[in-house]
Amino acid sequence: MTNRVSDINNPRLAVLIDADNAPRDCLKSVMEEVAIYGTPTIKRIYGDWTSPNVGGWKGSLLENAVTPIQQYGYTTGKNSTDSAMIIDAMDILYSGKTDGFVLVSSDSDFTRLAIRLREAGMRVIGIGERKTPSPFIVACDKFVYIEVIRDRYNKEKVQEQAKAAAIAPKKTNAKPAVSADKASARMIPDSIVALIADSVADIADDDGFCDMSYLGNLLIKKQPDFDSRNFGFGKLSSMIKAMPRFELVLNPTADPSNRIMYIKDKEA
């Protein structure tokens, strides 16, 4: 593998999309999600473009500068698209031109590919639908559900409309928001609450507090598909605030953009 110099804070990502197992109606939202994790320097989508089953992609591909890769289906019942995508992924890996991969698919056939890329030191982000089999999810460093990505942008529009409607900041306007948070908190499964509590205990200091950013990283390592948006919260801090079990403390610093938030389990 060739040597390379990259920006740790803005890694170069190869985005490989399985056209047979990815919805075509939210490609723009998917690419905006990818931008959160780095710069997509390679963007390819694989499929048999002579087949009517992958029709309708053209507009989205042009708008997002994604290159379609043609792969004929040589035999009925065999998915040659997967093989082409895997071969390309390995070629890209050994070219040394990227720091990580984004695999957009709900197909468990890419489980071994994700494992192999991580063994080579690559960060692997999976994006797929909720029907994605667990083996592929846990093989990735992080896994994001397409349904969450799609809902995210719809909710942002709704929130903007709600803010515009609440012109006067009255006390009566604050109460429904608190009630909504509490209602969302009741929807958080006990298993997730236990996951957060155990993770806090793993990295807490002698006073029981741990850094929120460290907690977020640990949660994803333990459960790659963990995402506060899965439970209706835009950020992990908002999710924690809505859970009475935990206490949040903000440690202000000289740099306002570098304030540190700490969390503590009250029941520990």
C-alpha cells in the first residue's frame, strides 16, 4: 500500500453504493450524511443499468456527481454487482487514495468486505435500511439507517416551521417542549438505557463523571448502529438531558467553541 498524507479531521472517503439494495429517493440526503464524516473523493454506484429494476437513478446521479459502474447480470439468480463492488473496493484500498469507506447497502454479502477493510486500518461506515442483517451492521465502525437520514431532513423543515410559529418566547411555549422530551425519553428502550449506564461506568472518573464525547465514541464502538436520531433526538446531549437517570454538567473553557460536557449516572 502506498504512503499517503491525509487530514485526520477531514478523511478522504470512497462511497460505494449497491444500486440493487439502496433506495433511489434519498441519494442527496445520503451524500449530505457522508459529508459529516469526511470528503467523498470517490463516488460510485454499481448495477446492471440495462435492467429496468434500476431505472430512475439518472437524475440523482447527475445531481450528486456519482459515477455509475455497469455490471451485467451474467446468470439469473446470481448477484454479480456485489462482486464488482468488492473488487473495486480492494483496488481502491491498495491504491492508498482514501482513508475510509462508506458502503451503502442493506445486503449482508458485504460483511466480509467491511471486516477486511477494517483489518487494513480503514474506517468503515455502513448506510442501509433497518432490514439490514446484524452481521453487516456490527462489521462496520458505524452504521446509519437510511430511514433516520430521510426523517432528519423532514424534521428539520417541521422544526423551522414550529420556531417561526412560536414568535413570542412565553413560559407556556416552553412546557410542551419539556413534555415532548419526556415522552421521547419513555420511548428509549431499557436496553439502551443500560448500554449508556454501563458505558458511563466504564470510563467515569472517581467522581462518577465522564466526557460526553468519549461516551459517544464508546457507544458506537459497542453498538455501531447506535444513533440518538433513532430515538427522536438530534444529538446525544439532547437524548441524555431527557433521561432523568443522568446528570449533565457543562465545563466552560476560555474557548466557547471548545466547551466540555460531562455526564454522570445518578443511580451508580
